[in-house]
Amino acid sequence: MSSHFADRLTPELASQFARIALGHVAREYPNKLDHVLNGPDDARAPRDLHPIFFGSFDWHSCVHGYWLLATVLRLEPGIPEAGAIRALFDEAFTAEKVAAEVAYLAHPSARGFERPYGWGWLLKLQAELLAHDAPWAAAHQPLAATFAQRFRDFLPKAAYPIRTGVHSSTAFALALASDYAKTTGDTDLLALFEAKARAWYLDDRDAPAWEPSGDDFLSATLATAECLRRLLPADEFGPWLAIYLPRIAARQPRSLFVPATVTDRTDGKIVHLDGLNLSRAWCWCELAAVLPPSLERDTAMDAATLHLRASLPHVSGDYMGEHWLASFALLALTAG
């Protein structure tokens, strides 16, 4: 297998991903709400609760579906779907609709809404919107500011990390949200992220990588490494990685180098394992970019390619995977 990551985003893939996302970000049903009913008046339809992010089966998948569309529009502006993306964004990112999304968060029962996964993706979406010469980011900023504040309020109280391979992962959320802090020049927020990542993860040694579990879509082990790669100075991250994953050249821990087997892509939990393969590809490629030319770098790139090719052909097909997998494929294809 090649020692470099030959699989990159192409106009054809960008167009395919755009068609997938356009097919679900405004698809209201089926829908899995993260919503607390305090009384009969709270029983409302997804579009009424979330006038922007009502599609894609759940709120967070809709958010990163919009991130996917914004990213492919920037990287491949000539795709046939570009006009439809711009029209969708013009309709979605209005002051009125953003205000309604913000108002939802003001309810006391929404205090933990989408924490921390949706928080991280929302800020990553805003970082991407800021790269466009369009009014979308300005309209969306009040919602981004609300979630940035939620990080500021929550992280000082979070004594322990959440080391999972699913939505509760604190490492993955900080990794995504760091893009927003860097893009906006919010040095205080970035310093908070770095301090918390240090407190949570800096003493980690010789990661055992007890994964995957049956519904992981993230590698708890590699997400931690990617989080610190983004938040530590390069001259500090390299030595830390060498003691955190000291046997990369030997392909150990073995579980990190073997793509997960997906036995039923119509099962919403089992298909998470395609996401695990794609998110591992993303992490390995990002980590390889900071490794010196060596057997370790080649091994990391081989692992990235192997995991990507195991699941990239399956980003569409059944809606249980189709409403979210292409976002993770795009992370991998644009990594490094």
C-alpha cells in the first residue's frame, strides 16, 4: 500500500457528497429529537423547534451536513450543486431563524442540549462559514457565540474527560471547537481548551486502545491524540505522542490498525462502525502530517488509507448511515 494518502477530495466526490447532504439537511422525518417535554405545549415538530437544523434525522447531523455543504462549496465551487447550496444557505441563515435556534437554548431543560458533540460541530460550522464571502456567518454568529459561551461555562466544572467513542467524547468536541477559536482569534477560548486538554489528557501514557465497542464511531484513543495535536505546541506534542502511542511502527495497539467490520448497515448503531473507520482515517492522516519522515509516518498513512477505503464506498445507501457518514469521509479526505 502506498505510504502517502492518495485518496483526496475530487470534484466528483464533492458533488456526490453535496447531493447526499442536500437530500437530508431539509428532510424532517424520520427524526430523533434531543428534546425535553415539560408539558403538552412542548410537543412540537422538529421544524418548529429548530427552523434551521430540523433535518438529517437529528440536530447534530444536520449541523455537520451544513458544514459538509459549506466545505465542498469552498473547495470545489464549480460543482453543479453549488447554486442549490447557496440558495439553501440564503434561506436558512437568516436573523429570524438563528434567533429561534438561540431561543430554544434559553430553556432551562436545554442546558445540556447536544453537549458536547453538537457544540463542537456547531462551532466548526461557524469556522467554515467565516471562510465564505457571504452573509451567512454574520447571521449565524449569535448561535455560535451561545455555544462558545456554553463551553466557557461548562469546562471549568468538568473535572473529568469523557473517554468514549460516541457523542459524549470530550476530546472530539474540543478538537472541532478549536477551529472556531483559532479562526476567530478568540485566544481566551483557545487557552481554556488547551488548559482543559492538558488537565484531562497530558498524563496519558501507552494507550491500550480497548476499542472498538459495538457502536463506536470515534476512536477514543486517536481522538485524544488529535485533540492534543491541535491544542499543544508542536515541540510539546511530538514527545507526548511518542509516549502515548510508543509502538506505532510495530502497528500496536493492533486494534487501531484494523478497520472495524460492519455487519448491518441498516442498523443505526452498527453502522456507527463505518464512522469509526472514517474518523480513524482522519486522525491517522492528521497525526502522520506531524510525524517526521519515518516508519511511523508511513505506518500511520497506511492505516489512514486502509480505514478510509474500508468505509468510503458505504457513505450512501441506507439512511441510517447516509444522513451523517459523508461528513466523516470529508474530514478524512481533507486531512493533513
